[in-house]
Amino acid sequence: MVAKSGVCFTTNTLPYYAGAFPIIDSTVRVRHARFLACGDIGALKADYTAVRTFSLHWSDTNGHCLYQVAYGRANQPLSEYTVVETTDTCFTLSGLNYGDPWAFRVRAQCCYDDSMTIWRPWSDTVRFARPYYSLILLANNPYWGTMSEGGPHECGDTLMIAAFPAANCTFERWNDGDTANPRTITLVCDTMFTAFFEYHPDTSGGDTTAILTCRDDGVTLAPNPTDGIVHLKAEGSLIDVAVYDLRGRRVKECKGTGSTMELDLKGLPSGVYTVAVQTARGTAVRKLALR
């Protein structure tokens, strides 16, 4: 009340405040709250479960409704990974080669009764590779003999190794003292064997210089690569022909008498094989590709 010249005046003016009143989007608020409430996945792991096969799996206690699995070569950018969707907490990846580095990551989707969905961030990236043991086979003198194929193999594989003496040579023993030839071994770690051969000079007066300079003894295989039929030709008479796969297993054997032979490999899987050809001049070893 204001007094002026004996007259009273009454004012009803309310206080005035200047400011902004925000408009709140309740959907965004609810989505943010649910994003915080929907947790991430954990314990990502890649287990080698079968030959060339990995099981990629993770733990989940939040009941996510969908997952995306991104996988690829470990040296690829993440943007080039293959992405698949699954409702399981695992994914099977097959067809991996020895030693190739791979990687994967996962993200989960949260789903709600009002049809709202939210993708969680991608997990950390997990690297993995197909395990193997290396088998290395050596000779004390490469001109005196050769061995079956070495290379990478499945851990725990049982396979056969063999030593092939050249002409005027004999196999004596392996470096561990075992004299069996061929012999069966089980790979429990990276393994190396050396075959010891002995050279026996020809005392009959014949030429023995070839044994010191050549291990092939004039044997040819054609065609190579082949679709199944291989023609063998030797400078001496053929005695025995044995074919070994990459695991050192003898998959075919033929006896011969002349200097030529036709070898039928139809029915064998495609791949690279070792052919040991025993002739009157010695033993020759060839690589043969079967398409």
C-alpha cells in the first residue's frame, strides 16, 4: 500500500520472473535410464572344439534379446569384419587354417515390452588362432636319404614317419635311437627328428659319384599337377612306388618291374603328396600335386 497526498492506493501486481522453461522429451529420458540399466556382456572366449573349428562364446546375465558377432582376420580393420546376428551366447566359426590370426567382438541388444531396443557398445576384441604342432624331419646327409613330409599337424595327432635311403645307403636309426622305419609317433609338442643314413661305397668298380651329387636318380612324374593319372618314368627299373599324404601316411603303393608305370590316384583327396620311387639305382622322392 502506497500513501500519497492522504490517499491510499492498493496494488495487486504479482512478482515477474524472466527465464526459460525447457521442454522435456520423456522418451529420451526413459531410453537413457534403460541404457544404464541394461548391462554389457562379459567373459568372451574362443575355444578350439574340433578340427578347424572354434566356438566363440560369452557370458550374459541381463537377458539380452539379440547379439551381433563381428569376426575377421586380426590384421583387418574392424570395419571390414563380417557381422552376423544370433540369439545364442555362442557362435561357431569353421574352416580356419593353421596359425592364421583371427579376432572377434560382440555387442548385445536390449529389448523392452514397449518395442524399444537399445544396442550396447561393442566388447573388447579377442584374438585367437588355430593351434598346431610342427613336425620337422631332417637327414644327416640329404644325398644319402630323404624323409616323409613334415609340417604343421593337429595337436595330439598320431602319424607315421618314414626314411628313404638312396642307392648304396642304408637307414640306421633316428636321433632318439629308435630304429623302426617307418615308425608311428604322437605329437604332444613341436617335434624334430633326424634320420641317420650310412653310405656304403660300391667296391665292385662301378661309378658311385652320383650318390654324392644327386638324389633324384632320373625319375620323372607327369603330368604334375595331375587330375588322377600319373605316368612314371625312370632311368633304371622300377621296384616300388609309395605315395604319402601330408601326415606321412602311406595311401598307395605299387610294385613295378620295367622303367615305366602308370599310377592311378583317383579317389584320393586333392592336395600335395610325396611320392617315393625305388629303382635299381636308388630311391627318388618327388612332390606331386593332385587337383
